Amino acid sequence: MATFGVHASWRSESDVPDDAVLMVNEIFSPDDEDLCTWVDQAEPRRFVVTFDVESATYATAALECLTAVARVPKIEPRLGTLEEVGATDEEGYLVVSADDFEEFSHLAD
């Protein structure tokens, strides 16, 4: 197993409000030192969350991220639509766009 930094990003139809960001911090473990959340200053309709996972491959790390964030839009719909998830380490990365989530999930089965 290796440690991968994973990310997920959402795009909303309007600027993401601060209290929506706080809600996401509460959904995940607020004591998790690896958890980072932010609104993209250049694109205030884009919200990003990052954290670390232990996994065997980029694909399984990205799938763990997708699974972990799947409930977020139901709890905090103001974030908009999940647009991508990804996994990275010192050697490379994998990014999966929303168009590929369903196929990607089946590949990991």
C-alpha cells in the first residue's frame, strides 16, 4: 500500500458560500490534519477537497475518493456538480472526470 493525495472538485452555478465549505468540513473528520478544503479564488464557483488515502493503485485511490465524496452533494447541494476526482503521488497522477465516473466505478469492481 502507498499513500496517495486525492482530490475532488465541484462546480456550482453560483459562487460557493462560506457556510457550505464549513458544512463539508463537518461531513469529513474535522480533526483530519490531511483534509484541506477551499474555494478556488480564480473560479469562485469551484470547490475543492483534498485528503490522503492508503491504497494499492492510482485507480483504487481515486475510487476511494469518489466513494468518500459521493454523499456530499446530497448533504450540501450548493456545491453543485462533482466534476472530477483524482489521485497523485510523487511519481504520477490519475484524474477521472464526471463523464467517466460510471465506467470507472465498474472497472474497479
